[in-house]
Amino acid sequence: EVQLVESGGGLVQAGGSLRLSCAASGFTFEDYAMGWFRQAPGKEREGVACISHNDGTTYYSNTVRGRFTISRDNVKNTVYLQMNGLKPEDPAVYYCAAEGNPSIGYCSTYGPSYNFWGQGAQVTVSS
């Protein structure tokens, strides 16, 4: 059974940091590109970061570039999202996802290309 389980969400003051983790099981993690997406109430889902399956190539949306860092540990089958400098516009449910047909040295945050999704982790930022 495929599982993606996010953890590390919570409440933080503006300017603070959180690290989200996503533990994967049930598929060959190293063969999948991984992405982080978020969705705030009343807003469309936004792809914020992704990491390729093979060489660590990353991509970030303009809204988080320079503040968030995505990384992966192919031994622990886990992808991380380090979020620094959190802003009042960052609160959302954050989802990790796995893309099973990745290109070499490339990833995208196009949601429909992702095969598996986690249940989400709530991130709240107080001002």
C-alpha cells in the first residue's frame, strides 16, 4: 500500500521556521520525483517546491524561493520542506506528492503529473 505521511506542521509566529517531513512507503522512492504543494481556504492548490528523483535538482515557486528548501533522503524514504521566514500568506495545508514518470535532472510542480498524495499537514502563522 502506498503511503505518504506528512508531519511537522503546526503554529509558528511570523518570521519563524518549521520543517515538514513526508515519509514514503509502498513504492520505490528513489524512482520518483517529489513535490510539496499547499492549499489555503478558498484558494487553488499551489505547487511550492519539487526535487528530482536522481540528482537533487530543485525548483521553487516565486512565492517561496529563498525562504523554503526542499530536500530528500533516499535511504530514509523521506522528503523534507524547511520553511524559514514564514509569512502571514504562508498558512495552508501542505501536501507532499510523488511523481512516477520523472525526467532525469528535472522536476515540476504541475499537480496532475503526480501519482501519489499525502493527507496534508496544517501550517498556521500568527502575526
